Amino acid sequence: MDQNGRTASLDPESWDDLRAQGHRMLDDMIDNLAGLRERPLWQAPTREARARYRAELPRAPGALADAHAQFMADCAPYGSGNRHPGFMGWVQGGGTGVGMLAEMLAGGLNANLGGRDHMPIEVERQVVAWMAQLFGFPADASGIFLTGTSLANLCAVMIARDRALGVEVRSVGVRDPGVAAYASRAVHACIVRAMDMTGLGTDRLRLIETDADGRIVPAALEAAIAADRAAGLKPFLVVGSAGTVDIGAVDDLDALADIAAREGATFHVDGALGALGVLSPAVAPKLKGIERADSLALDFHKLGQAPYDAGLLLVRDAAAHKRTFSYGDAPYLRHSERGLAGGEFWPCDFGPDLSRGFRALKVWFTLKTYGLDALGAVIGQACDLARMLEARIAASGELELLAPVSLNIVCFGYKGADNAAIAADLQEAGRVAPSTTTLGGRTAIRAAIVNHRTGPEDIEALVDGVLALGRAQAARQAGRG
């Protein structure tokens, strides 16, 4: 209390003043979204802006309007650019105005979705049930929102580990596991990291060769499993990729499901990049077999266009899921038959977090507002634009395609040029922003087309930019010669 006996509180003295400032902040962000094409996609933060975020610890109060002004001046202009229609650097969604507003509502409600009996948990359960239906999982499948697929994949490896070694591994730890996991050489590095973090060891992950389309070779997988069995190891996990990180390849998920079933191994699908392609009639056939997964990880903040962060893990066997994460003996997590400590589903029993934000709300709003058909159309459009880029590359004598195009990722280069320099030059110019990767020892320009705002004009700008920079490089080299 203060010297006048008043209780300390962080509520404003005037709610009307807060309301007025809030409207200004909301208007600024709506204007910011509406004017994306009018500003550079990316620009390096200025030295002065960086310096203002190295200020002394604030002890005294300040005005909300001043903090807002600093944000608009020093932070908003220097984002990573993924909202811009020319952003093609990494697999990141562009977000939406609806998602932004839903985040505001979630922040206002300030719900902790670790557990207990309140409606935000029912919203999360609704989205999980919708996804179970969408992906052909049983109605009693479990699921949980997480930061992203990296964490979802880690949780899936933990569930598979406990299934293979017994739930007692949670108490006694991993000794000599005697098991092996399998994924393609193109699998995301978070799967390798998950083997490390679960104590199983990266040496127990077999990275299997891929074919010309970047997909795991089933015969090579079977040979690796046979060799491990001969060495006394048990196959416990087969990971399929529904869109590999470098080129967007989709493994033959049906074939992998057959092998995993035959070997008694868990079949997990990393669907961060492409799982939501089931919403597009043109893409869905490529994902046949995803419905047979024992677990599936996916991101709504990529093709689902929800704001960051919004990852999801679906698990076919809810009991196995709960066995891996539940700590029912903790008295402060004890369920009750009645009151606030009631509720049949506590997310903290199905994941690593007790304190959890209301991630599901922005996804629920996205699905309710736009509908699955519209999201599917956006995903199909992204793949169509990738085909358009592929055709432009094929028609040019100066450009070369460096990997097959399966979904929405195109890897290419300017012949004989420093493609890393071209990508960096494009990023700094601020109109389009591809990234780079290495394929067969060569640097490729990588265009990941994810943003719902991206259109044909952005593909043309990318091609024109690469051609101009490649020609300029060639001219400089000829001049030096």
C-alpha cells in the first residue's frame, strides 16, 4: 500500500485514456499491415535504433504513449520481413489481421492453459478435434499446442522412446537404449537434436539416402533396419517428412507406414512444411499415408498463416501421450471433482509446459473466419507460384533449377554466379528476399513461397532481380578478365 493506504495496482487511473491509446496502437498496426508493399521488405536496424534498446533498467514509470512511439519508430520498421509479399526466404507464414486481433483478445484474457476448468482449454480441444478429423486420426486422439514443430518433434520422440523402453525410463533414465531411429538425410535438424535431448544419442539415428526427388529410399531404409537388427538393435521410430526443409520433398508416407508397422516401430510425420497441404485438392494426394501416422507435428504459423507461434502435436494413442508427460503425484497439480481444479483434460499432462499461453485462439479465429477451403486455396496458390517460377527458370538460358519442385519451394541459381551474394543483395534491396541452401556442394537460391500475399508480380520481381544481379556479376568478371 502507499502512504495513503491505497492498494498498489497496475490498472490505469483512467480506463478511457487507456482505451484511446489502445485505439491508436491498433490503428497503427492495421495501417502497418495495409501498407506493407509501400515499404522495404527488410532493412538493417540503424545504429541509433539499436542503441535505444541498450538503455538502463527503467525504475520509474513512463508513459504508454512514449513506449508506443519508440516501438513504431525503432522496432516496427526493422522486422524480419516475413509479412511482406516478397518474402520467400524461409518457410514462414505472413500472418493476418484476424490473427493479430485474436492475439489481442488472448492477451486481454491472460489465460494459463496448463490446466484446470475453463473455456480456453475447450477452444484448444476443439482445434485438436478438428485436426484429428482433418488428418484421419481417431476421434479420441490427443493433441497439444506448442511453440512449433521443433518442440512437437521432440515430444513425439519422447513418446516413441517411452513406448519402446517402457515408461520407467522416465525415472531410471536412458542407459544403453538398444534402439535405433530412422529418417531421411534431408530430415530437419530438430529430429537429430531430439535424439540428443531425449538421451538416446544422435548415433542411434540413421539418416537414410534419398532419391532424385529428395525422398527417402524405402529399400535403403529396410536395409538399414535389417543391419541394425543383425547387430541386436530394435527399430523404434521411423520419421517421414511431409515437406523437407531444403526442397519441400514429400516422402512416400504409405511405404514408410508399411515398414514401421511391419517392424513394430512408431511412425511419426514431421509435417511442419507441408502437412496442411491436405487442405488443397491438388496437394493432398502427395500426402497419402499421413493419416496412418502414430504422431504428427505441424505448424499453423507457416501455411496456416496464423501469427507466431502456433505448433501442434497430434498423437493417435492418447494414453501413451499422457504416460510420457503426466506428473499426477504433484499436489499442486491434483485434479478435483468440482471447482476450478476440475476439468477432464489438463494440457500439462500432455506436454512439457505448465505455464502455457492461449495459442489456440488465433488458430480457432483463423479457421472460423476464413474456413478450410480458403486456406486450401492459398496453399494451392503457393504451389502454383512455385510452378510458375520453375517455368521461368526453365525458359531462361541463364538460370538453372537445382532441385525438383514438389510443393512450394524452388531451389535455383544463376549459372556460374556467386548465388549467396545475389541472395544477400536482393535482401538488402528490400523488394524480394530469398534465402540460400547447399545442394550437392553448390549454393542454391531458395525461394520458399508461403505468404498468402505473394503473387505473380513478386515471382517476376525475384526472377528479374536474380537476372540483373547475375548479369552484373558476369560483366564484372569479364571486365577483370
